[in-house]
Amino acid sequence: MDLLGDDYPYSNTALKGKHALVCGASKGIGAATAKILAKAGASVTVCARNTEALNELCVELSALGNGSHSSLSLDLENTEAIRPAVEALISAKGPIHILINNAAGPKGGPLLGVDLADLEGPFKRHLHASHTMVQAVVAGMEAEGYGRIIQIISTSVKEPIPNLGLSNTLRGAMASWSKTLSRELPACITINNVLPGFTDTERLGSLAASINEKTGKSVEDIQEGWMVQVPIGRLIDPLETASAIAFLALPASSGIRGVSLAVDGGRLRSI
């Protein structure tokens, strides 16, 4: 399936005239989301710490869509720098219509082994950064009469994942924060979450390596154990997750608000 080619699911003008800010866009689901949104006609600003990777991605985006694409080098743990950077972006590129909150997940391990100091960085990178971003963009969204805020979180929102204690805690906080905002934001702005399952990214590879180091179990056996839980029997392509994110960014999604949508191949057992 070529989701950026013949199998692309949306019109190349579906998001024409919209400005999207995609955080954590240097790789994985973030990069895939930037590509899908660019293909749909949006002007995309990609945000991460890796300037070189962002610049390379902007070249790809220009080949996919006719929007005006740009990069924003930013450390999401530097909370004080976020709002001035976003305001400068808005001043230069115009209002942000679509905000994708996304960042690298915290390290694995049992929750009991997590010190209070270990909470600070991940919560800054995810919850604090997302909250600051929303505060910076919501006025412009309301003035434009259009806003889509989407968090890339985890299926652990529904079912905590063993050995990911800090991540489970953080993702749950993000989901509750988002649901609360869904009752407060202006009617023209929607906020939703996408919950990736086992996805073919570096993050999943690093988790397998971490489990291997702790247990001695082979990476192959670890991955096989994961796939047994997934009815479709394979990893999710990041572009499949990005396609769901893009749908929530469309004008047609205005009736979807405050939901957490799993893209996990059917792994979750809860309704």
C-alpha cells in the first residue's frame, strides 16, 4: 500500500490554505504526519530539535504538496522558549490551523523505580509543551474560525502497557488534559487524540532492545510476542497512523471532539 502514491486517501486540496504545525516531526509518526498533511495541500511547519533532519524533510514536503513548508528548531523541554517561538512563527507564516502535539516517549521500566526527578523532563516535553502550544495558537484558530488540535499519545491511555510505567502515567495525563479542553475550547476548534499501537518506528525498536537487555529474551521473540496480540498480525505503518491524524484535521471532522482513536490493528481488548 502506497499511502503517498496511488493509495493516498485524500484530495490534494483537502487542506489547501491551512497551516499545520507538527511537533516531533524529525522521524517516525511525526514525519509521516507532516508528509500526509503536505500531500493534502497544507502548508506545514515541522518542529523538532534536529535541524538537519527537519530541513531534509521540508525538501520532501515540497515535492509532495504545493504548500509553503518550513522548519522550527525547538527543544520541547525548554518550556519558556515555546511560546515566543510559536508567536514568531505565526507572525512570519500566519495563523496555525492544525496543531499536532507529539514528542518522544520516556524510557521504559516499572513505575516504582521512577524517581520524582525522572518525571520532570517527560512531563515538560509532553504535557507542559502541549499546553503552552495550545495557549499560543487558540486565539488565532478562533479568529480564523478553524482549529484542529491532535495529540499523538499511546494505547496505554486505554490499557496500561507492562514495563512502561512512566509512559502510562504521562499518556493518561495527556488524555485527561485533552478531554478537559474539549469542553472548554471554542466550537470551531476540535481536540482529539490518536493512540498508536505497535508501529514500525525507532521507538518500538528501542523498547525491544531495552526488554532484551533487562530479560535476555531475544528481540525476535519479543516482537513475536507483540504480534500475537495484534489481529492483523503485523506492525502498523506510520503512514497509516498519519492518515487517521489527517482525517481528524479535515473540515469534515468537525463533529469529532474529545475522542481517543486507536490505530493499533485491533490489539486493544477494551471497547
